[in-house]
Amino acid sequence: MYRIAILGCRGRGTSAARAYHMHPSCQIVGICDLLPERLQTLGDELQVSARFADLDQMVKDTQPDIVAIPTATEFHYDLCMRILEYGIHIEVEKPMCATLDQADNLVRRAREQGVRIAVHHQGRCGASMRAVSVAIKEGRIGELRHLIASGKGYYGGYGLMNIGTHLVNNMLHLAGNCRSISAIARTDGRPVEPEDVIQSPSGMGTICGESITATLHFDKNVTGTLLHHRFPQVDSTAYGIEVIGSEGRLFWKSNAAWHLPNPHYVPDGINDQWTTIPLSYPDDFNTNGTANEADFAFVDEFVSALDHKREHLCSGVAGRHAMEVLMGVFESAAYGKRIGLPQEDRSHPLLRWRKENELDDPEPLPRDLFQWIAVEDQRLGRTTADQRE
């Protein structure tokens, strides 16, 4: 039985807590948040009486085996380092931090302390990704050739750091390590310039590009296309990954998967043969419970990893590699060249680019996405386009 403490009780914290609460090998021993109403709401739902406003007090009083850190990205690094000092396993919301040097420090410190990091890329553990992975291993599409992944239509750089972390992590799961990246980023219909490097909303660090198109080069000659283009309105139906093989295709979404037994799809009615692939849920998952299936699968994987003294499928190293891809996309777009991975220079490439062009770090912008969009559209001389889903 693993003792779990939850640090942050907003939406993602509530989802994580429900998954741990539902797992038969986990017990939530404490929750922590600065707002009493959040503590009361989640504590009452899950019947957790140990409620704290101070993280150190929670750790000392409850002695957890795992601390979940589902907070905003800007707080990940400092909170993770504080918990690692106690020698406790952690899971942290995606992306694991805002820069590569921070990711390096977290991975190194966890190794020094002999504990594990899991990064909450729950889609990599979920039923639909398991279905796609099994189909590939069974040879249903022949030899894997290419992946095409698309975001939801957020402002490109923000989408890359936000939902793009899931897409990249899933692409790495399917195709292996990424070896190099070539990317194009455009803002206002033109290639990005150093002045287009700005601070992201939601505390996700430094970004650039309204529309980003990247080509990723993986192990075994597999390639991939990653699209994060700003749409007039966010469209969740665009989100997914098409997996192209020598003998067929697969399509992954968060809650479903499909197979097409033809590598060269033509929608003429004859080749329109996409079929749903049955999903596979963890044995202990209750479809009538409050936990999200992918979150539960992520927890189930963490329990298995700790039981068998191995790394989580979404380990700190895997999360860091996803960060290398994200930073590689920005670096390639900024410098107009192919970027090999892993990078030798672990500093943020966009801040480096601005500095080389004698510009200071970008000014702070609103954290709220919709306020941020209004400020950015004003900079570009436009009327604001709403980015709500």
C-alpha cells in the first residue's frame, strides 16, 4: 500500500487524487492547497481529513511514499526539488519544467536520492495508446514509417508547451528516441523574428510562433510531422496522431483508436475501411467510478514500476526527452537549421536567440490565456480571436 500526498487541489489535482483514491494499492494520506475551499471540496469528496496549507508540514506529518505535484508549470521545478530533498518519489504534471537545465537537475537529484520521477503524460499509459501499441507489435500495419500529430489549434508555441507535450511523449513511445528536428514557425504569416519570442500564458515559459510545423527524425528511420497551428477557434477534434505503416494505418485519440488495412488511404468508399480497435483497461479500473481511465492507468503503471523497482513508462528521463524535443523545435525554428538531440547547450534557445540579437528577456504577460491572446493580438495589430474550446 503506497501512501500518497496531493500537492494542489485544482482540476488536475482532483483528477490525480481520484485516480489514486480508486487504486487498491494506494491510500491518500494528505492533501495540500493554499485555498481552504479547495481543500474542503476535495477532502470531503475523498474523505481525507489530513488537510494542509504548508507542504513541508504535510510531508512531515503524513510520511508519504509519493507526492503528486499537479500545479502550474512555473512552480514545478522548485516544488519538485523541495520534495526530492525528503527522498520521496514524485509525479509531476506535464511539462515537467520550463527549461532543459531544470529537467537535468531534477533527473540528477532523483538519482542521487534513489527515488523515481513520473511525469503525468497519462495518455501514454491509457487504453487507446495501449491498443495502438499492441496493433503495431502484432504487425497490423507492417513496418512503422511515419507519424502525423496535430494539436487543438491553440497559439502554436503555447500549444506546443501545453498539449504538445502529450503528443511528443506519445510519438516517442511509438517511434523511439528522437534524433533530430527541423521546424518552421510563423507569426502573422511570416517567419518568426527575435521580437516574436514572448512569455507563454499559464506560466509555461518562453515561446514563439503562432503556427509551428516540425519534422522529427526517430530511431529506425521513422519520421514524424508535428503540427501546432493557431485556429480561429480551438478545435479538439483536430487533436490526435495518425500512424502510417507499410501495410496500413492507425489513428490514436485520447479515448479511441482505429485501424485502416491500407497504407494509402483514398476516401472513395472502397478503401474507406477504418475499424475501431477494442480498448484494454487495467484490471482494477471501475468504469463507473469518478477516476479518468488514463489517469488511473498512469497510477497503475506507477504502482507496478515501484513494485518491480523500475522506471515509470513516463519517467523523468522520458519527460526530459520530451522537453528536448520541444526545445529543439523552438531552436530549429529560430536558427533555421536542423537540430540534433540531445542538445549540448541546455539553456533556453529562444532566450539565447534574443540575447544574441541584443534583446533583453521578454516582458511579463498575463497568465490568463484569454487576456494573453488579447495582448498578443494587439501587438500584431489585430482584433482578438477567442481561443476558448
